[in-house]
Amino acid sequence: MAVLDGQGRRVQLRARRRLPNAGQWRERRRGPLFVEIDPPRRLVFTWGWATGEMPVPPGSSTVEITLEPVPEGTLPRLVHRDLPSPEACAAHEEGWTHYTGRLAVVAAGGDPGPDPLL
């Protein structure tokens, strides 16, 4: 879910994830601020977690997505900067890899199926 403020710049994203061995849902909130929007080439926003599970406070890191035209279509590049530790880098790499893979399936017209991380 995304909610824009009256300026159309602030967004609150909500993700739900099943807790290991608990079968419960927990809502994680992260409130990115879009720093730069340059359609259709570039999107830059802040990132972080409001809960203590991940030591990346909201707004403390930056995600940059660029879209480059190539003969085969479009080459997306995602760079996540300012993560505080190797552990945070590894966790975010795993998450971005998972979700960009699912996005690629959808972009190709497929169905990625149920998300095993939810």
C-alpha cells in the first residue's frame, strides 16, 4: 500500500511478513521520501525500517533506480547506498534480488506466484 501526501512526494509503504515459527503477520513500515523523479529515466528515494529488526532507520539510506534503453529493451539498475553494515548490505541484497526477480517475471507477462517471504 502506498499513501501520497498532498505534495505528492512523501509515501508510506507497508509490507506484511509472516514471523518465523509464529504464523502471525507483522506490519513493517518504512517511509521513503522521493528525492528525485526523472521520468522515465531515474528514481531516487530514501529507505529504512521503523522497527528495530533491521538497523537501518527510516531515511538513513538511499535507493537509486535508473532505466537505460538498450537494443533488447530496458536495462534497470538498482543501487542501495549508505547501509550501515555488511549484514545490512547482505539482507537488503537478498531482498532486492528476490523482489526484482519477481518483478522481471511480471514484466515478461508471467505470474510469480505466491510470495514465499510473506
